[in-house]
Amino acid sequence: MTLPKGRPAEPIRAPRGAALSCKGWPQEAALRMLMNNLDPDVAERWEDLVVYGGSGKAARSWEAYHSIVATLRRLEGDATLLVQSGKPVGVFTTSSDAPRVLIVNAMLVPAWGDWEHFRKYEAMGLTMYGQMTAGSWIYIGTQGILQGTYETFGACAQKYFGGTLAGRLVLSAGLGGMGGAQPLAVTLNAGVGLFVEIDRERIERRLRLRYVDRTTSSLDEALGWAEEAREKRAPLSIALHGNAAEVHPELARRGVRFDVVTDQTSAHDMLNGYIPAGLSVQAATRLRARDPKEYLARSHASLAEHMRAMLELQKSGAILFDYGNNIRKAAENAGVTDFAYPGFVPAFIRPLFCEGQGPFRWVALSGDPQDIYETDAALIRAFGDNAHLVRWLRLARERVHFQGLPARICWLGHGDRAKAGRIFNDLVASGRVKAPLVIGRDHLDSGSVASPHRETESMRDGSDAIADWPILNALVNTAAGATWVSVHHGGGVGIGYSIHAGMVVVADGTPDAARRLERVLTTDPGTGIMRHADAGYDDAIAAARRHRLDLPGVTT
């Protein structure tokens, strides 16, 4: 078989250890994280440069990938590489404190900011869909969304079920890079979950990573297992091989009682992500290539049935919430209009955002799991009075399988992130951690997204679609000296529906790194408090006062 131009014959894996292939650790960190995004243990389809989310890529083409790698290896410590939608386009001398890489993905002039125009430009080789952390080189596998999912289901349990999902049955669909976290998040909250997935390879991956407990193609067998576990109040996750557009209507017809219903299919991209009823993954691939208009028509028809079934389950008493895949808008486009239910952020997460809390993640560039265990222990010592955080870190060590470079995630807020950065830099400086640590986050954070169907849904002041905030986040993190900064369009919910920003900063044990860490890990969560205080949230205003943030536009 002839490989596509530039595609390696062997899979990509990031270097390990303390030896540099670049001219400094900031450049080496960017190089290793780009490669780690494409590690076959991490990426959904590394051969196509697709990391997760149906079509979220790390680089525009294999030629672009190789050019990025070569440029990072020659990049000086006072220069900045500019990446335009997955393609390196310039290197400029800046300063040692400036970012080594600045990335912008999929940005379109607003009147052209829809899937139709994006796909046209993508076909011309002019742009790339970067999702959130695919095109910003800080994806860490399914673990990256795991704690946020754990927090969401935990908040749901607290609000509706006395603080636990024990004896409760959850229904969802989609076990890709984002949805794959749901089974483990449900069982970590003591619940029983049924997760429908059409792609058997995704199910096998979740079994291998121990994110899901059992699998079957029999609905009767799955329901039998689920009911037995529910009666025993025993945690259990079940992957059912099938299509939600077919399974969910049958569940509604049978009158199966669910306590919680949500969804993580790739409904944000009805062409490249969602699979219509009646098609295998392979058949869907063929139809998509042969007749995209027919594919989209079948996708929308299937999603309409999928959504109507979820609404029937809601009428039967289930707590129904949107998990940020834009399924409500896709269903509306498919002709379903008689529904109303909240997204997960306004329903469960916004109080955390008001405190500047969000998904703080870090990666051991050494490749040695022991380095992550050292950071776990250090954070437990430093934050021992935070029982929720300590429980999470211990659960993560017991239950979370590393994908690619060893990594960890936990939710930390303003003040605590900077403290963690100091701890990590000291661990590297002392040699207790054998190589530098990369510190980043999901773009799904308190101050870095404008996404009216997800993170900024139902803002108190009506500012759901105001996109100044993520741009300000990117600009201030650039000024503060983040190692690389990214701005993306469309991640999570699809082209036209979001603008978001990411940042990464490297702890290499040096005094210069310590100063950058202190600045960036203050500005980054600080913009989250700023954004929510400006919107009038009392919790955010109180947090701004407590942290003595200078917010001239807000009465604190």
C-alpha cells in the first residue's frame, strides 16, 4: 500500500527522558506534546492526524507536521513560531519571555463562519479543525475530560440524589475521546451506566483502558446487568454496541426507567462525527465520501429520532442535560423544536467557574509514571485540607490508565494553580521529578471560552455570545509569558458556535520558569473570575475581592 505523502510508516511517539532534541525545554515541550497528541495510544486516527472529536487534528497535513517538527528543533529561545490552522507560517524574533509558539485554528470572518464555508476552505487546503486541545497540542487522552465529567456527575448527584449515584441508572451514547470518560466518571460516583456506541473499536479501547467494565451487543443482556447492579447499589458501566438512534427509541418504547440521561455522540459535526441509523462505521465512511448531502440528510433524520427518545425518557422522570456536543442545536436543525433542558455548565459547573476553577492538567516529559506520582504526593501534602481534591487524586492513581506521556488532571482555582506551579517547578529543580513538566488545561475553562450552547449558556447578563473574553484570555497569557498560546474556532460544539483559547506553560526548574508560572497561573484563572464578576455573579465578585483582583469595571 502506498502511504499518503509524508505519512510515517510507523506510528508517532514522543521522546522520553531528559535529553533534548531542541534548543531548549520550551521548544522540546511543544515538540513532545505535538507528537504525544498523535501517539496511537492517544489519538483516534493518528494516520489521518485526527486526535479526537471526529475530525479534530494536530496538524493540517503530514507535510505541515514535519515542517512544524523541523522548525521547533531549530527554534531559538528568543523566537516565536506562528502556526496558522495547523501549518507553520512564520518565525520571528521576540524575547525569551514570549511564547515559543502562537497557534490560531479555524478562524473565519463571522459571516463566513459556518460548516459550509469551513469545509470549502478545508478542501482547498487553507484551514484545519483543531477541536479544543487537538490543534493546541495539550490533549492527554480521555483522562483530560475525566475529572470534569466526574465533577459534573457528582454535582448532579448532589443536586438530585443526595450526593451519590448509588442505585441510579445513567444513559448516554458516544465513547470517543470526550464521551469515553463518562463510564468511569459514573462508576467513580457509585452509579450504573449504559453507554451506546456504534464503533466497536472505541468500545475495545475503553475496555482496554478500564474506563468501561463490560460490553455486549444484546440490549436485553445489558439491561439485565444494569438492573442487577442497580438493585445491589453496585457501580457498573456497560458499553452497548449499537446506534443511539435505534437503541434509545427502543428503550423509550419499553419504558425503561433511567435516572439521568445525557449524550456525547459527535453531534457537533453531523457529517464527520455522527453516524446515521442503519449504517456501520465502514458503510458510513463510504456514504460520506460518495454523497455527503445524503449522509447529512440521514444523520439529521436519525438525530431527530435520537432526541425524541431522550425527551420521552425525560418525561418518564429522567434528569436530562446537554453535555456540550451541540446536540440541541443539531436536533433543532433536524426539525425537533418541542424541548427544553439545560446544558451541563449552567446546571452544575458555573459556581466552580465563578471561583476561577477549571481543568488544570500536567504532563511528565520524562515519560516516567513515577514523576506523576511525585506530583500527586506533593499536591496531597500541599492541599491536604481539600478532601475532595485528595479523594480525586487517590482515585486517579488507582483507576486512571495513562495514555502516551504520563499525565494528570485536577480542578484547581485561582491561587491554587499558581501554588501548584511553584510546587512543580521546585520538584523539577530538586531532581525529584526527572524532566520538566508541561502545565496546561482544557479550553473548557472559566475564562477562556465563548460558547452559547455550552460554557457561556444562560449567562446572568445575557453575554453568552460575547467573544471578547477568550481573546483577552489569550492576549494576557501571551503577555504573561505562557510557553504557547492558542485561539480556536468551533471546538466542542462545531464551526460557528464557539471561540476559545488555550495556554501551556512549562515548569523546567529554572528561576525564569518560576516567574512565568507565577504570572500565567494567576492571569489565566483570574480572567475566569473577571469574566463572571463582570456578568454579575455574586460568587465571582466575592472571589475577586478575596483574591484582591483589580477589576475596575466591577464593583468588588
